[in-house]
Amino acid sequence: MKYFMLVPDGCGDWPVLALGGKTPLEAADIPYINELAKVSEVGLVRTIPDGTEPGSEAGNLSILGYDPAVYLTGRAPLEAAAMGLPMAGTDTAFRASLVTLEGDGPYEQRTMLDHSAGEIGDREAGELIGMIDRELGGTRLRFYPGVSYRCLLITNRLDVACKVTPPHDILGKRVGDYLPGDAELRRLMLRSAEILKGRRANSLWLWGQGKKLALPSLLDKYGVKGSMVAAVNLLKGIGRCAGMACPGVPGATGTLHTNYEGKAAGAIEAFKGGSDFVFVHVEGPDECSHTGDRDGKLQSLAWTDQKICKPVAAYLKSTGEPYRILVLPDHKTLLQTQTHNAEPVPFVLFDSENALPADGAKAFSEAGGARGRLFESGGELAERFFRTSK
């Protein structure tokens, strides 16, 4: 049996007035996934446990069967794992996002204009983080470039328990209302703004902190050899911690304009190379939701359907081997609020041997999912995906 999980990040949403009251999933041109839905089990799954922030770190751990309430320490340690950065037990990793703040007055009075600094390129981001590390870094405080704006700080001298709000949750808002309580964190953020003054990426925003993460492997958990095809380090970190291969895809950006065909080819190559399970992550719907880009969200969904789901499913069918496909977001990201949401998300679960009930839903959508079964956790759905047989 082969297993394919396709995750259009944040594609779940609320109805949008400008879409005639439809959700983006209902309005998007996704004929192939909708055809699958007609012969699949369609329902809802609660990917975010009560009391857990609805981030991609929690959602993606959940749908792989790892309870975030048990395993999650923070977003940044997963990204550190993806980058191969060593972390001692006393270390804390922070996401050090390059952001754009609007305004020239005191730091606290400025507003969060862009959480990605204009989707800054890797080379420029690396140069800026190198500058900050030379000015602010030391043996117990080091800054590292990541993918685009997604950089890291690893330290053993800052407060891991201090609450810091993700920058994509405060777009257009006064940053002084969301600064951390820890004085050293605030000092680093204000100093970074002095160093980066005059640039589009004109500040660091520190958040997502946590200690080193340890997960049981997917091989031990479900008996499958897995591969993670993703652009962003958060997902690669989850994959590496779970013992999965993480092949690179040239041109994979973590934005709307990523290499969709390359991700499909990477998935097919992973199956050919012996993987039983391939997880493909697409960041575009989430990124577009955070910026209120309705048309971009629809386009990313259409490309995911046509350029990833269709060719990978066709390959699996051509092998003659039994296979399953699970399509679902890790969480909702709402165009209306431009933030994540913890409500249950829809899923489509297809089995080539009809071992799972097909309930005749007409489409992959929130309404279609609401007519089916509600799984109370991502782990419950993962058990069904990997273990349920005739």
C-alpha cells in the first residue's frame, strides 16, 4: 500500500461575500480533487487541540498523528532541525522573522506592514541576518538565515516562556500592543530596527520559541518509510524529526509562485525510490490568506489540484499497487481576519480498493465535510489513513 497526503496549508475558510457567499474551496477550480471526493470518505477533522494556538506547527504534527499537546515545544525548534542546527538541552530556538514596520516614530508606535518583508529573497535575507549576527550575536546568542524571511535565533539566555504574537497575526496593528514582556527580547528587536533602518526588511520579530523536539519515527509509529516534499523549514523539520527523507525541490519558495510541477515530480520520485508514504505541503493558500489575497488563494488551490494532485494520483494508479490519498489543510486561515483559525477542517480520504466508505460528497469543501464524520483529532484520522483495512 502507498500513501499520499496533500496539504494545501490554510485552505479552509469562511464564506466570502465577494465569492457569492462561497468559501474559497467552494469557489476554486479544483475539478480533480472534487472528482476524488465523489468516491471518497469526506468529513471534518479537529487538527488543533483545545488550548493550542492554531499554527502550522500544531496542525501538521496533528495530521501526522503526533499530538501537539504532547510533542510540540514551539515552531522554531522544528525549523532548526530542518536546517541541521545543533541545539543543546538548555538551548531555546526563536523564529527571527524579517518584517516590515510602517512609520518613523518610536518602535512601539509603528505598525506591522508586512510579515515577510516583501517575500525577501534568500540572498538578501542572509546578508541582513549576517549583519545582525555580527552586531548582536555572540557565543550564547546566534542568528541564522533560513528560507526568505524565516530566520532563526538560538540562545540559552532568553525567556522561553515569554508570550510573543506571530507577526502575521498583527498585520496593520500597532506593534507596541504585542511586544514581549521579556526586556532582553524587546531590546534585541529594537536594536535590529536600528541596524536595518532604511531597508524594506527593517526589523526582526522574535516569536515561536521552544526547546529541542523529539518524535518517534513514522516507521516505528505506522510501519511506513516516508518522504516530506515541502519548501518551508517548519515542515522539513517535522519530517526530519519523524525520520522522513526531505528531498529538495528547485524553485520551491513557500509562496503562491512555487514550483508545483517540481513538487509533483519530487513526490513521484520519492515513491519510485521506495517511500511508502509521501507528504506534499503547499504554503501558497496560507500565505495568500495572511495578506488578504483572495484571487491568489484561488489560484494556488487550482494549481495544487492540476499540477500536483492529478499527476501524482495518475502515477499511483499506473503502478497497479493499492494506494490511499488524503487531502486536507492543517488548519483554516481566514481571508476575513488574515489569521489562523482552530475550527475543524474538511478532508477527502480516497482508497483505491474501496476499503473505506465513500459517502458521495460532491466536493472538497467545508459544507461537504460537515455532512460527514467528525474526527476529534488529527491522530484519529491518521490512524484511519494508515491502519484501517477491509
